[in-house]
Amino acid sequence: MKNWKGVLTILLMSVLSLGFSLSAFAAETEALQLKSKSAVLMDAGTGTVLYEKNSHEAMPPASVTKVMTLLLIYEAEAAGQFGWEETVQVSEHAASMGGSQVFLEPGETQTAAELTKCIAIASANDAAVAMAEFVAGSEEAFVERMNRKAEELGMQETHFVNACGLDVDGHETSAYDIALMSRELMTKFPEIQKYTTKWQDTIIHKTRKGESEFGLTNTNKLIKWYEGATGLKTGSTGKALYCLSGTAERNGMHLIGVVMAAPDFKLRFQETMKLLDYGFANYSAEKGLPAGKEMGRIPVTKGMEDSVSAVVQEEISILLKKDIGGEWETKAELLPAMDAPVAAGEKVGELIYLLHGKEVGRTDLITAEAVEKANINTMLQRMLRQWF
């Protein structure tokens, strides 16, 4: 009987402990229960999802579409396809866009930089289509690029039909896919923050009627309401309701909070801030080892040198949960040997970051220098050294 009493006591304590754990978990998720139909919180440094709600459900994104539009614009400029100060002429098609706009007129000219500013700050549909035509020749050709890029990024719930996000059948994406393209834009082109963090600006309309100043106000209220806000893009239509991809950075950690189909204007901001607050409260980011740090040497056979240095290819971000504690460690996995010739920058292994034995990050190790194949004289000299 005593044994049975002991067993019952242990079971009771286990149930109580489990109940406490479940209630604690419930309290945590209760604080994050959102009215938006879909949401996701992603760490930009690692791509790790920290919270999600229906994050893979496809639905209309409204003007959050312009995250992809901006990404392709910045990629085209970086590739040398155009310069920011080049002149863009607005077509009748671009000028005819409804919804949010800066009232461009057919035939009006603006620089690529000014139109991009209008997209990023004022969510201008007319500017988005004008830049799409400028970059790809037509909006249709630009949309093809948008869908190709979405496929490259692994955006499996996405299909674009236009460059600005106006409601049309078949134009849809998911909260997770929005986070993916937002991460790509903010990490590859952080310079966009000069627009996405600006509250107000102006452009000068240049038409046959003369010149007139037009004011721009950022549609993203996070810029004024949330500490560390870096962007990114709002959207709202009758079908999409209220959407937002909100980004913020604190203490070296950059987060992306996305909500879709929020029922009202303010709630999309409130719930995005709730997502970001959760991320910053529960996680931290640390920098990994710097690029170029040597992690070992690999023997090279038949080369001018006997070995080659293996170095860290890039410094990555390590995401840590605050309540776990501890310091991360590294483990280098290298090729046992290489044959000459060896080119600089060849992948020769991987550097794995571990916390309490669990992987929390990984990056490539590459050769720091080239090693040419040894000539006959070099090989003879080595043989002589070995013999004598």
C-alpha cells in the first residue's frame, strides 16, 4: 500500500506540474492571440519563425505586394540596369491606377529615385506601375519577374497578377511568404530604410502645366509608434482588409512581423507591435565568428604549399531564447585533404554553432588562398628534404 501511495503521489505531482506548464504556455499564447486572420513573426537574421497563425494561408495582400516590387527595383539598380537619377516617363496606364497614389499625370517625368520614394513612403500605385514598366518594359513583364523571384525565394503560396496590389482574382500570397520577401529586401538592401523610416517628404510634379509640390506621408504608423521601427509596408483593400509587414531592430536583432486580414486600421499596427514585443522580450541575437577567421588548415597534396587555410565565409546571426541561457560553441567539419590546384573561396567544410548540444546556426568554411599545383623542381626539393 505504501508503494501505491507513493506512485499516486508522484502521479498527482506530475499532473499538477503538467497543469502548471500548460497554464503557463496558455498564458503566453493568450497574450499573443490575434484577431488578424493570419500572422507570422520571423527573425530576419536567421529566417527562424518565432510565432505563426495560419501563416501559410493564401489571401489578398493589397499594397504589401509592393515589397516584391521594391525588391526587384533595387535588384535591377544593383545589377546596373539603370541609375537612380535616370528619368522615367509616366504612361497613361500607370497614371490610371486608383487607390493610394501620388496623382502622376500621363507624360509626367520623375527620376527613378523619386518614384521609388513614392512607393516606399506613400504606397503609390501609380509610381509602382511606372517603375515596373521602366524596369521590365511593361507591367506584365515585370509581374513575370515577380513570380520568378517568388519561386526563387520559396514563396509557395504566392501568385502575383499586378505590381501594386489592387484587388484582382488570383493575386494572393501568405503571411509567411510576405516575411520571406521582406527579409530578402531588408537584408540585401538595407539602404531602403532611408525611405521606409521617413515620416514625411515631398516630390515636385513636373507637367506641361508647370511644377507643383506634393506632400508624402508614410502609411506605416509604426515609424512614429514603435521604438526601433525600420519599415516596411502597409496594405488595405476591400478584399484584403488591413495588412502590414512591420520590421524593427533592437540590440542587433531585426524582426519581421506580418499580419493579414486585420479587421480594422489600428488593429494591424497594434497586433504587429504585439508580435514584435514578443520577439524582443523572449529572444536575443548574437554575432557569430567574423568572416575570414581561420578555423584550421587542410593538407594539400601535389601542391606548391603543403596546406591551405580554412576560414569562415560570413558572419552570421545566432538566435538565442532568453530563458535558456548558456554560451554557444562551435564545431568545424573540414575535408580531410585536397588535391592541388586549389582555388581561393572553395567550400571545404562547415562551421556549426551549438547551444547545449543543439544546432543554432551554420555557415560555410572556404579556402582563404589559392594553391597551385607543384612543379617538378618543387616536388624534387620536397623529396630531398624528406631523404636528407
